[in-house]
Amino acid sequence: MSTGLLIFTLFHVALSLIALVAGIVVVRGLLQARETGTWLTVFLVTAIATSVTGFGFPFVKLLPSHILGIIALVVLAVTLLARYAFALAGAWRAIWVAGLVASLYFDVFVLIAQAFGKIPGLHQLAPTGSEPPFAIAQGLVLVVFLVIGFLAVRRR
């Protein structure tokens, strides 16, 4: 790996980790019906930057990671519209909350995929990412985020 690509990769990973931490704070705030101020801004900026920088890696064909990045950016765009264009009026409040939770979910989804790809013990359990341990882990996380999303929308 070239030095430039290594630096870019570290930057992308740092953005992802910051987005994860900030996203946890933001979603926790949603569940407690409280504002998170600067954490929200950090989450939105780093979540967008993470998805955008994901397209900066060399590739020759569209990959599942690119599709997820596109979906994540669309969700973030709608989420931003809900808050800044529609001022959380009516159904836009629920869309805002669901968009924030979904954006964090996408980051966690990628974290799990990376963990199964890079951590030897997990990689042995699911070397191709299509084995049951990977599907079970992702399925459990999806259920947890659906519950969190439901609760967050009800509290907002």
C-alpha cells in the first residue's frame, strides 16, 4: 500500500470512528429526548465525510460498499432536509429521528463487516461474509437498531 493510500485509509477510519462515537451520543440523546448540540454536528459531518471518502479508494467496479455509501448519503440528505428545510414539522420529526438512527446503523453495519474481515477469530467464523455467524451478528444488530429507532421516534 502506498503512503498516500495508507494516510487516506487512516483518515477514513478516523472519520468512521468519530462518527460512531458521536452517533452513539446523538442516538442516546434521542432516546432521552434531549439535544446533543455539538455532538450532532460532529456526527452529521463525519457520517457524510465517511461515506464520501469511501468512494476515494481505488476500485474497478461498483461494490456493495459503494451501494451502502450511496444509500447512507441519501438517508443523510433526507435527514438534513427534515431538520433544515422542513424544520421537523409533522412527519419530518420522525423522519429526522429515523434518519439519524439509520445513519448510525450503517456505520455499525460496516464496523461489523470490517471486524469479520480483519479480526482473525471472526474471519475464521465467516471468511466470505456469507456464513451464519456474520448473518446472525448483522441480524441481531439490525433488530437492536429497529427497536432503538422505534423508541427514539416515540420519544421525539
